[in-house]
Amino acid sequence: MNDNAKKQPIHTGFQQRLQKMVQNRIFVLVGTGIALFIAGIYLFLIMSNRRNLEENRSLFESVFQNVYSQGADFLRGEDLNSFCQSCLLYDADPAGLQYLLYEFNAVSPLSAELILTDKGRNIIFNSFQAGEWNQYRSSFNRAICDSTYEQKDGDVHLSVYYLSGSYSELVLSRPVFLDGMIQGYLNLYFPGEGWVSLLSLSNFEGVITDRIGRVIYSSRQSFIEDINRFSPPIQEGILSLGGERYEISGSTLLDGRVRIYSLLYDPQNNWLFLIGSGIILFLGISWFWMAQEMSRAMAESNAATVKKLVEEMVIIVTKDSAHRICMDTDDEFADVGLKINHMLDSIQELNRHNTELLELRRIAEINQLTAQLNPHFLYNTLENLRSEIIFDPETADKLIMKLVGILRYSIDDHQEEVIFREDMRYLNSYLDIQKYRYGERFCYHLSLEDDCLDCLVPKLVLQPIVENSIKYGFRSKMNLHIWIDGYVQDNMLHLSVTDDGVGMTPEDADILNASLKQECATTHKGLYNIARRLYLQHGESSGLQVRCLDPEGLQVIVDVVQPLKPVAAAAQPETK
């Protein structure tokens, strides 16, 4: 009863914290979503208006530039100017200008009328119909000639003709030069109503004016102020025209002689924006309420699942360490239970490995000491030394130093792993003593690449293998040869000890190799201890393998996985 009373507040607190955390995040999420949605709509409208303004202005610029370029090129044309010079010198009939004008109008986006006057402003050629020409237009034409007088050869003057109640007309003019002197004037009139069809593709409003604001074309007559004028106070921004609200964007062409205005109707419907925002806010509150109910249900469900997970873990901690979590929730908590089970299994396996490794290290140290203090080995060595001291004291002294070094190295337990170069130094001493004992009956050969000498290996990893080769090799043969090879490939140290003794049958070799991979030794405990230490300390890719050679002999292969950065060491062992 007391335990349950203690556990219940923990469960309730978790549920409340989870529900509060979810509610806070939902509130932030919904609030942020509403704000971003409203801001997104506002930014979308602004960007959409700006894009529409720029596209509309580009359309007006392109249409005007096309009309102006073709008109200016026509006035500068060599054929037209040559014919006009002939007309002004009375060498050609001015009526021929009608054909040149017809050819221009056939390709021009906007049809035009042409006036040719002499230098006294008297009309030589007029393409206007009789009813279209009046005294006001005649006076304007003379004024245009006066304004064109200052133009250089090749320059085109731009002006606007407007008569009250009608469309304005774009007028392009230039002098006709003969021998560097002005002999007359050409005036090309583009009627204003033609712009309507050219700009019919535009979905928005626009105005084209000259530099002082005289309107060349306006999509709405209500934009025009005073007498054919449009001079807005700003070039970019919000503008009120005729009581309506517009967004305006302006640009200039022909070095400022022409101004293009793009206008977009932009009513300030705050009430529509408020209604839209209110609808979004209502939906947001509804979403928040539904999400809150969902979070409450999720918190209750998750709290019950967590409570069960805690109860399962309490059983493992207090009652049965071998118990494993069993969750039938079919959700992420079930996966958590499986992961905890795997972790517990891994911890137990690791603990078992560590215990086994410590035991193997203890056995290895005892075996290494026993191997160096093998009574048979010591007896024969000391017996040889006794006689050698009398006949060759210097050699005896060297052998004693080697034997002492081997004994001291084997009982030193400060290092579990050593540089292979260091290990080979004492293995060489061991081989030298055996060479002294057996004389010419025993030969050995070392073939070790430089890289392998800098690798990490278990202490005296090859000494038991070499000892086995000598022990079993001399049982059935008078002479024995041992080869020790080593190299490094793909971060793996490969070592081998090969002898030319009798060896063993392939069947016995297979049985031995299988026993080296088991978790407990049966026979050949020395080789098994080496293989097991390699597996536990360097991973499952490391190990030991025995191979039969044809026709006789045995090879023991040792593989040791190396760390990513090889350890550097000193001098290379001597090779015999």
C-alpha cells in the first residue's frame, strides 16, 4: 500500500507535465502558424503587386520602344532623306513620299502620317486627309519645326500634339540637311487611338508621357489632369488618383525624354483583411481545442505505458536480473523495451567477456612464466651453460644474459600488450638459445615487413607457437627449420609460424581449428588461450588458424586487427 502510494504521484506528475508540455507547444505552434499565415498572405499580396507592376511597366516600355525605334529609323533612312532632298530642290514630285510612307506603315506597329516642309516651314508634302488638317494643327507643325531647328543631323526630336477632347499624338521630327545646311523638316505623327490596340494585352493601368508630363497615352482619361498632363508627386508607392487608391511604379526612357508609369488598383479593404484574420483566428482556436483534447488522451496513454515500463524495470533491479521487459503496446515504448533488453544482454555478455578475459590473462601469464621456466628447457640450457663456462666463457656469458632477459620479460606484468618489435627482441633471444642447444640441426628464418614491427600484439604472442613447433618437430625428425613471416594489409597484422616437421592430418587440423572458435577449450589449451585473447581484445576478425602443408609441415597463422593509428617504435630485429 505504501509503495503504491509513493508510485502514484510520480505517474500523475509525469502525465501532467507531458500534457502541459504538449499544450504549450501546440499553443506556440498554432499561434506561430496563424501569424506566419497572415504574414505570408500579406507578403504574397505585396510581392504579387510588385511583380504585376513590373511586368505591366515592361510591357509599356517594350511597346513604346518598338514604335519609337521604327519611327526614328524611318526618319533617319537614307532613301527617305535622299527623296526629300530631291523634293526640296524641286527635282522630284513630293507625291512619291506617299509610297515610302505606305511601305513604313505596312511594317510599323502603329500607322503614322508624314509632313514635309521647306526651311520656311511651308508644307511640301502632307499625308493627312483634308478634314483632318486645320489651322491649329498647322500652327503646331510650324512650332515643331522651330523646336527641331536645334537638332543635329541624325537626332530625332520628340513632342506631343493634343487638341482638346481628342487623343494626343506622338510626333517625331528631324531636319533635312543638304550640304550641312537645313533645307526642310520631316514630322511623323502617330495617332493616339492606335496605342489602345497595341496595349490591349495589359491587364493593368498605365500612362506614357514626355519629360514635362504631356500625356502620349493613358489607359484611363481620369488620370489626365489640366490640359493633357500627368505629373504624379511620387514615382514609387501608393498614390490617390480621382479618389481611387493605386500603387505606382515609374521609369524613364530615351535619356529621360519619356516616362512610363505602371499603375495597379489597390483598394484599402481593411474590413476584408479583418474578416479573413478573424476566420483564421477562429480556425486556430478550434484547432488548439482539438489538439488539447488529443494531447490529454495521448498523455494518459503514454503515462500508463511509462508506468508499466517502470514496473518492468523495477522487477529487473530488485527481484530478477534475468527478467526481460515485455511490452505489448505495439508502439515506440515497445521498441524502448526491446532496446533495454538488448542493452541488458550486451552488458551481461560484456561482463562475461571481461571476466573471461581477466581469467585468460591470468592463465596466459602463468603459461608464459611456465613456458620460460619449463624444467626441460631450463635443464638443457643450464647443462649446456655448465660445460660452456669452462670451454667458452664469453659465449656462456651471452647465453646467460639472453636467458635472464627472457625470464625477466616473461614475469613483467606491467604491460598486457606490447609493440611487436619489442616482443620479437625476446623471441630472438629464445631462438638463439634453441639454436645454441640444437646447433646445425635447427634453423630459423625471419621475414617481417617494417610496418608489422610497429603493430600492437599480446605479449609473447608467438613464443608458445614456436615452442610447440620445436617440441613436436624434433620428436620425429633430426633436423628442423622454422619460418616466421609477417606483413600488414588493410589494418590487419598477418603473422605465421611455419615448420617442416611431421605436422598433423587435415582432419586433425580441422578439428583443432573448430575447437579454437569454441567458448571453452578441450585440447591444445595454449593455442586456445592465444586465440581467445585475440578475439576478446581485438575483435572477432582477429584469431588463430592451423594449416597442414604438403607433403609435411605445419603452419600457424595469427591475425591481429590494429587500431586506426599504428604505434611507432624503434629498431628492427635481427634476421638469421
